[in-house]
Amino acid sequence: MTTRTPWRRTALLAGLALLTAACGGTTRSDVQQQQSSAPATAASSAAANPNAPLKQGLKIAFLPKQVNNPYFTIADEGGITAAEEFGGEGKEVGPSDASASSQVSYINTLTQQKQDAIVIAANDPNAVVPALKQAMAAGVKVVSYDSDTAADGRQVFVNQAGAEDLGRTEVQLLAEQIDHKGKIAVLSATPNATNQNAWIEFMKDELSKPEYKDMELVKVAYGNDDDQKSFTETQGLLRSHPDLAGIISPTTVGIAAAARYLSDSPSKGKVKLTGLGTPNQLRKFVKDGTIEAFELWNPADLGYLASYAAAALASGQITGAEGEKFTAGKLGEYTIGAKGEVLLGKPTVFNKDNIDDFDF
């Protein structure tokens, strides 16, 4: 396996973070480890020592949903940069597909390698848990980021933004663009993605409010975070619903594929598109009128925060219990919330007026 070099941002987002992407990767090992029957729990019985120094030489492994996703590339390089700051070593490994079980062999290999921490964006909240429990039983700390595991599969979950904030604001953004009227669809990632499903539930709840009575969600499609499938699903949505007014795609792969399809179709400017994407990825589609506005957090900050959370766990500063605090370098102090969740911050809306202010 190889180690990623740090990614440098040319612009900072003050007070928030909005993005995730992964590209490139490392060689996949065929070494499989038998599942252990030894019990493991996500919470440590040891008491936290908030004054403990961060250990030097910590080995932090980032396991994204897939390694050819630009979103996770930026997030993981942000985490690797953080590891270098606190004297550790970070690397990114992972599968090229986003199937439910594709991450399991990587977890087993990282456990054998005696990594100090695994930082994982789960493709499926349950499929990875047995392997992660085995890792924790072997002394490896586990932090989930972007997409959570079941609670017993990790000690801390670093969430990019509140699920409710994201789900509701996506609907609000699209509603403004279509005057609160018409049929809409969602182009999601995989059917089992924890974060996507949470956002979609809040989208549906938001749509149940009286102000959206003239909007109808006609379809939730899944592009599996694959560019070509997302492109094809967009095409299918428009063929099945020629009167579609708008699409929400809460995935960076999906929104880029949908924008590419719409930009070369008669629906450009007529079918409104919003969702989660990066400024560099979507700038041309904003400028040519395909997209009016979209939102995101800074994925580099997401990975950076997850890296510091992993280091704090591995150093004994925190255990993952509610109310514990740790400092994440330049991002400052964070407090662990209920169920081990740490919240990065609120998303930012990008449009033609501000998109050139950002470079990531």
C-alpha cells in the first residue's frame, strides 16, 4: 500500500466544512483475517485524560467508500495533512467500488498491520461492523466520517453537517428555484448509504410541510456513486417524467453526472438541479446556467477533523463519551455529542455570485 501526499487548499472556508471525495488509492491486499469471536464494544471502559499529549508516530488509515471518488480524495488528504501536523503517518486505502462488503478485507488487513486508528466512511452501516469490532478488540481505534456505521462499530462519528440541516436545505434550495411547484426527484448514491438515507428522510419530512403542497417527489433513483450510472439514471428520470421540474442529488458524483447530462440536453435551465458538490467540480455548470445554486461542506476539513479525533482516541484524550472535548488543530475545540457524534459545521451555498471565491 502507498501513502498519499498532502492536498493543499488555496482557499479557506471560515467556520464550516463542506465536501468529500476520494481518488487514486493503494494496492489491495488479498490477505484475509478470520473473524474473531472475541467481544468488542465501541466505548472504552478506560477513563479519558483530556490533558494527555498526542502520541507521536500514530498510524492513521483512511478507508473511504471508494478510492476513485474525488470527494474522498480531498477529505482523506486533509486527514493525512492533519496526521503530519501531529507527528503521525496517514494513508488512504480502499476499494474501487462502493458495494456493501467491499471494505471488509481492508479492515482486516489494517488490523493485521496494527494501525493505531481506522477512519472509515461506511458503504453499509452493518456490513463492516463485525470486522470493525475485531479491530477494536485488537486495540485499533475506529472513527467513522461522512457515512456512519452502526454505533457499536466505532467510537466516534465525525459528521460533516447535521442531517436535518442538509436534508431540509436541499429542499429549500430547489423549492426557491421552481417556485415551490412541480414534480421533483432525488438522485442518491447507494441504497444503503447511511448519510444519504438520513438526508432523504429529512427531505421527505420537509416536503410534507404546507408550503410544499404543490411539489411532488416522484422518484428516488440510485447512481451508486458511479459516474456513468448516475448519468444514465438522470436520463431515465427525464424520460420517465418529461414534466420533471427539478432534481436533488446529495452526492458529488451524482450531481456532476446529472449536470453533464442536463448541460447537453433540451432540459438545460428548465429542469433545476441542486445538491452537494464542489466549487471546482461544478463551476462551469453554474456559469453556463445548468445549476443555479448548490451547497457543501469542505471535505478537507472533514478529513482533518476525523484525523484529530482518531489521534485523540489513540492518545487517550477521549473515549467517545458525550461531553468529552478535544482540540483539532486549526479548527479549534470540539465537543462530542450524543452517540459519539462530532459535528463539523453548517453547509455553505454556492452560486454565480460567490463560486469564484473558492478553490477546492
